[in-house]
Amino acid sequence: MFKNLISPIQAWLLSQGRCVGCGEPLSKAIKATVRGQTTATCKCGRIFIFDNKKCTYRRALFSEV
């Protein structure tokens, strides 16, 4: 039940380009290229993958970190 409540909020934050943990804009995050993908690390420690074609962010999987 808790996940059903939080998932839409996290999806909305990512669509706005904001961190799902602290709400900071991901444009301020530290960017790096790892295995050919652009990663953005927020100040709270969450790692996101930036899709250059769609200009969107998503949470990184353990295998991508």
C-alpha cells in the first residue's frame, strides 16, 4: 500500500527533473559518464541516469552503478 502511494509522487518529481529524496533540481547534481551513460549524483547520494535523447532522468539500477 505504501509503495502505491509513493510511486506516483516519485514519478512526478522525476518528470519535473527533481530528486525523489530531497527534491533538489537534478541540474545541480554532479554529472559523470559511467559505461557510456551520463549519471547524476544528487547531494543526498541518490544516483540517476540521464537519457540524452529524451532529456529525462530515471533511477539507476545496482548493475549500472
